[in-house]
Amino acid sequence: MTTRADDAPFAFVASDPCQALLDRADHLRADADALAALWAGASVLLFDSDGRVVADSAGQPIVHRGAQIGDGPGTAVFLGVDTDARGWFALDAAQVAGVPDGRVDLRSAAATWRAPELSAFVTGRALQQWRQRHRYCGACGDAVLLLRGGWQGTCRSCALEHYPRTDPAVIVAVVDGRRLLMGRQRSWPERRYSVIAGFVEPGETLEQAVRREVHEETGVHVRHCRYLASQPWPFPGALMLGFIAEAEPGDAVAGDELDEARWFERDEIEAALAAEQAGRAEDGPFLMPARISIAHWLVRQWLAGAATR
């Protein structure tokens, strides 16, 4: 797979959303001999404690070979196998001597890295944060031992099994026919707006979550909605499930989570996109959501005429 991140519908996803950028090779995770055999020629990304990867001065990944690092995978996390049958692993940089000083964060990498490096970064970062936050058993408090290539934790006392966590969140382009609903949070850069999003709560469907979140955050009622696509969002471990929805007529009123919620006319959004594409985003009527995000993609889908059902 040689698809660039900017050729994809949005970053972290292949041009065909059903095509994995790395074969995760679940059948190899519990096979210590197979992982050891992959290690010498494996590609290894080194992560610092903040989730950044060791990189060169241009922000491109420094991909180490397993043979350069040690005798075997040890505490490295097995990420998968690429189309050349090469294994990919993630390892804490603190475990390797003589590591270069350069670092790159995932948001920056998403703009320039190629697959499978980007896919490995996404998966490795999410797993690293899961391991950092789940070192102890939630049932008895004893230490958790990592098994199956780093994809399973088992409590050494009560044997309770722990697995990486992914939190589902809905993100939705809400329209009333000619306008698009967006909001902004206080913590965002000035004039930045995005479509409405929120986490799915226990016991509700995705469609129910869309209706609830939109109403809670903006006071707008959704009539119906349609799923379009998803995007992993490893900040630290969400899966963004993208919808387009039709709203009942009504004004938008920001709830507790937003600083502002309002309807945007098509010409406003087209002007913001044009300014962004010209490299002068600051000259537009507002700032679009980041290009690496499914939020940006959803806005473009609405402009292109995506139906709400």
C-alpha cells in the first residue's frame, strides 16, 4: 500500500476505507516463535512518553530494524505485517540507547507520512496510551502483565483479562436543507468551528447518540440521520462514527459544552474552504476543522450533496 495520507478520504484511513493499511495478523500475536522470527527484519517505531515518535529533522520517521535494537521483541508491541511480509512493532524509546533527539507528534505526521508508517503510528500510539493508563487491575489493583504481542493484559493475581479500549463517538454534519450546523469550544483557536460530536453512552444506539448529542450541545432536534464513514481518533482512543443528519427548523443555542453554536450558509463554508486551499485560511470567514479530521471530510460531503437518508 503506497497511498498517501492526503489521498485518503481523511487521514489514518486508506483510499479504500475497508482496506487495512497493515495486516494486524491476530493469529501471530500469541506465537512467540513467529514474533521472534519477524523481529530481526522488523520495522520498529520508537515512542517517547508523550506519544511522539523518534523522527529526523524533516519530521519523517526514523524506522529502526529489530536487529539494531536487540535479540527479540521483548516488551515491544506487535502492530502487524505489511505487504512485503515485514513485521511492524512499537517500542518505548527509553528502552533503546543512543536515540536521536528528533520527535514528531501524530497530528503533524498525518499531513506527510506514508502508509504503513502512519498506520503503525496510529495503532502504536493508541496502544501505548492504553498500557500507560491500565498498568494495574481495576478489580484487585495488582499489576497487569502484557501478553499476545501487547494486545492483552492479564492480572497476575486474579487473572482478569484486560484489552485495549476504543470509545465510540458520533460526529455529525447537521443540515436544514441549505445550512450546516457547527459549534466551537473555548479551548480552540479563535474563529475555529467544527461539526457536532460526542461520545456514545451505554445503552443507546448510534442514531440515538446523534439525536441526544446534537440537542444537548445546540438545542437543535434531529429528524433522521445516516451513517457515512468512520475514522480512528487515537487522542487517546476514540473511533469517530460519521453521520449526516436533517434537523427540524429552529435556532441553535450553545449548551454547556460549547462556547457558540450557529448555522452557516453554503457560501460561507465555500469561502472558508477556498481560503484554506489558497493557503490563506486566516482570510476566510472562519477556520475550518483540521484537514486530517473526519469533521473536515463531512463538511465536504455535505457540499458535494450527500443525502441525509
